[in-house]
Amino acid sequence: MMQTAMSGARQATPRILYRLAKAKDAADQAEVFHHAVMQGAAAHYSVIQREAWAGVLPREASAWVARQALYTTLVATCDGRCVGFTELDISMGRIVTLYVWPSLARRGIGTTLLVHAERLLLEHGVDRVVIEASLMLADALVRRGWRDLGDEWVERGGERLQRRRLEKRLIAIET
């Protein structure tokens, strides 16, 4: 009987955990980024555009460790592996990136990362956040209350990619 209770307790443990990134997450971040761009964005960008986008950042852990030093990085982990992340430039009130492993998309991981990011920004006195969102992400953010500030075009590896600039007012909610 005790074994059943213990196994039941193990099953109640959430599989997705959210925390600040560590150097050991960097290799997984590289893979999440690459696959989110190459697979996840396939419906919105051509193969050439996605290859150019993915090619801007190397698939090497060292590059992502360096980014962790530049940006406050929050990760979502599953069984100890990074499956999603967001990078914040707190001083600019900006979400720099948000990527989730494609097979785990549309399960609330990105939304939860954003909730944690917004809370962190609020704790640092930021009352408005901006993001330059891919076409894959923009509509979902607008449905969640982000204000669309219009289209932008960015060059990645010689290719022009469309994205949308969005903003959201941050309001502290008492709990």
C-alpha cells in the first residue's frame, strides 16, 4: 500500500519546471532554437528563410552560455532537459526570444515562460514590455492581450523575414 502512495506522489510531481538558465542548459537551448525555427516555423517562413534564421546562431553550447551572460534567461525543463526558453533584456523592458521544442508547442509552456518573464520584469520596475514576434507567435500574443504595433522586417543571413512588434502593459496583480 505504501508503494502505491509513493508512486502516486511521484506522478503528481510536475514534469515541466521553470527556472533561471544554467550553463548546462546551453546545448539544449541551441537545439530548441534550431528545431523551433526549422520545424515550428515551417508554416510561416520558407525553407530558405528558416535556414538563414537558424544559421544566425550556432548550434554550440558556448554561444548560448555567452547569451546567458547578456540576457536574463528563463528555461522550461522536462526531466532535467531544457525544452523551452525565453531571454529578457530587463533594462530595455524587452523579451528578446521565446522558443519551445516543436512537439511540445501549444501546451502552455511558452505562455508560462511569459508569465514568469512578466513577473520578473514587474519585480524590476518595468511596466511595459515589448517583443518582436515571429509570424508564428504574434497572433497568439495578440489574442492574449498584447497590442500590435505593426510589421517589421529583419535581415537574417541575407534573407528578409517579417515579424511583428508587440507591446503589453504589465500590471501587478495581488494574490
